[in-house]
Amino acid sequence: MAAPGLKIATINHDMYDRHITYTYAKVLIKRNAWLGMNVTICPGVTVGKYAVVAAGAVVTKSVPDYAVVGGVPARIIRCLNPEEIKE
């Protein structure tokens, strides 16, 4: 699920050669991840299955399965119990 304002970046530039050198990295969003309003996901990040990303978070590192993250940069707030999730 993706809310309005979601931004997914797959390109970045070099800090020292910012006008010429670009780097690219894939972003992977796994099954049933929930991405809140105005979330930004940086290059190279994987968002795990059933993970929840709070509104306004900036995700700079991969998010484990079933984790709830939020903040700038996003940090783990808690983890969901996989046995309680209803399909």
C-alpha cells in the first residue's frame, strides 16, 4: 500500500563530482509493505514484507520484514508479530 506523496529515488550523485558522476541503485518493496504519506525511499533500500513506514519518514537503510519504522532518518519503532497479521 502506498499513500500520496511517496518518493522513490534510484539515482544519486557523487559528493565531489556532483555534475558528472551519478550512481544508481535499485529499490525493492516486498509483499504487503505499507508506505505512509510523503515517505522518501533512498537508492539501494529494501522494504521488507509487511513492514510499515510512517508518514514523512526518510528511509536511508533497508527495513526488515514486519518492522515499523519512522523518522528522519527512519529508525525501527517496533516489530509486528507475524502470527497476528490477517491476510
